[in-house]
Amino acid sequence: MRCGAGACASAVLAAAALLAAGLPACTTGTGKEEVQPRPELSADRELQTRRFEGISEEKLLAASVSVLQDLGFTIKVSNAEIGIATGIKDREAKAPEQRAAVIVLMILLTAASGRPPPTGDMKEEQTVRVLVTTRPVSGSSDAHEVRVTFHRFLRQPLVVEAGSLRDPRLYEGFFELLSKAIFLEAHRL
């Protein structure tokens, strides 16, 4: 379709006016509450972060990497200059409710295809990724914060699921091992 310059300009202006008229309807508030962090994010950050004093950032990151290796993670990235380390660990996952969902899906597929169901063990493979960051605490010369986050990627025969791990025992265990590693390093034991 061809149009003259005036007709095309009018069409563009009309489309822009419609778009601009619809944008205010997309907003839900005045703006202040939209930039406030959700309460669960603050709780997660508190669970994932600890403050350590009397140790350099490099030694703190090195101790964190040692703890991750002791926990069976393979370190993929470690950079003391920017205070970051990542790791990965593969393992088999077993969750009864997920196993039941896979069984139901397999039965439905078997009924639809007319073929017998697959035999053997049903395995759910899981990859756990970890991210550790360190940073100096503002206003302090020898205090640093460590934040660790664990994420899980679950692969089943018919389902893929991903998400953050929020079990407090996981984070408490990591920080307990890190505190012990720092103590042993400080006392050269």
C-alpha cells in the first residue's frame, strides 16, 4: 500500500497517539512502590549474606572456593579482583511429587501412542549452580560481606524445572563451613 507524505504522517501520528493513550493504563501505581524491593527478596538476601571481619577479600573468596570444592562443586569461574566465584555440581534428584507427575505423563503418553512404557529406573538429573560474591563493607577497612546463592536445574524425562534453592539449612551449612575455614586459616591449623 502506498500513501502520500501527508497521509503517512497522519497515520503515524494517529498510531503514536493511540499508543501514548494506552501507556498510562499499563501503570499500576505512582512509581514509589514499584521500585521498593519485595519483602521476600530482603529475607533471601539476609539468608544468603554474612559479614566477616579481619580477613582480606582475596582470602575470603579463596576460603569460599575451598568450601565449595569440599561440598563437591567444580569451580567454573573464580576472580579475586572482582570478588566472584561460580561452581556447578551434577547429581541425581529424588522428589516423590515430581516422580508421580512423570509417571502420570508417561502413562498418558503410553496410552496415546499404544506402545509399552519404557522400562528401567526413572532418573531425574539435577544440576546445582552456585554463585559467591564478596565485597567490602562500606565504612570499614577490614570487614567484607559474602553472598552465596544456589540455583537448581532439574531435568526429568519429560519436565525441566529451574529455580533458586531457599532452604535455610543449605545457607547456614555453607556459612558454618566457611567460618571454620576462616578460623583454621587464621590460626594456621
